Amino acid sequence: MPPLPLLRPLLLALILHLGGTQLRAEHFMGGSLTYECLGGNNFRITYDMYLDCSGVAAQPQTLHFFNSCGVSFSIGNLLPVEVIEISPLCAAQIPNSTCNGGALPGIMLYRFQYDIYLSPCDHWTIAAAPCCRNPTTVNILYEPGFFIEATLNNLNGICDDSPQFANPGIPYVCL
């Protein structure tokens, strides 16, 4: 075993090396996954993703599709069609959000859309599993990621839309 004086510089070098490693997370705060029937079993899938601006910008996303009729596939490398700041701040304070280089909490909405034909089936599931969840979001399971899904039934020519959220904001409250 090396003498203790030799271990100290080695341990210090190891700590400095590991401490310099940059960790990156998307800081996913929430989202919604909805669909709109365009007719003829064609659907517009909309995936809204809310990210904390103190993390990194959204990465290309993947949507997963599977049904009870045995079909399963994924659509990857989806880029946002719209990016909107929705920070929970007064209008005069928006320039001070983390989205704009300030210190106040900032949130961006990234909207992904994809038009797709889905063969008739009584149970389709559309899912997304982005990484990584915002550390300020309370999660009783302490899981690092997040899973979001929507289901639809387009058997027998059913053409319906999913529910839509009226308020896209992410509330901040003090504990």
C-alpha cells in the first residue's frame, strides 16, 4: 500500500478531474401529448415539452407508437416546430428570466408535431420518454426520467380528437 502522503495528491487530482466533468440535463418540467384527427385515419400528433431554461435546450425527440393489433414503431429526430417562452413572470421581468440570461425562473415551451397515418385499431398508445426531469419537480418515485402517453381508438372509422389543455403554463408556488 502506498504511503499516505503519496495518496493525497492522487486523490486531489482525481477529485479535480471528476469535478471538472460537465453534466447536462434537459430539465424537463412537464408536457402534454395530444392528437387531432385529420380524417381518413390521419392524425396530427402534438407533443408540448416544458423545459427549465437553466438546463440545456431541447434535444430532438422520439415518439413511440404501439397498438393492441400488434403494430409497434418509433419516429425519431423530431425537431420543434415552435419555441415559446412561458416563464411565470410579470411582463416587465421577462428580460430577467434564465431564458434571457437573468436569474429569475424561466420556462420554454417546445412544440413538436408530426402528421401520421395510423391503421385502424381499438387501442393505440402514443408515448414519449424524455430525459431528464427538473430537480425541483417533486417526484415520489425519484425516477430520473419522465413518461407521457396518449391513447386513441380509431377502429370502425372513429375520428376523434384528444382533450386539450386550456392553460399551457407551469405554475410556481412557494412551499
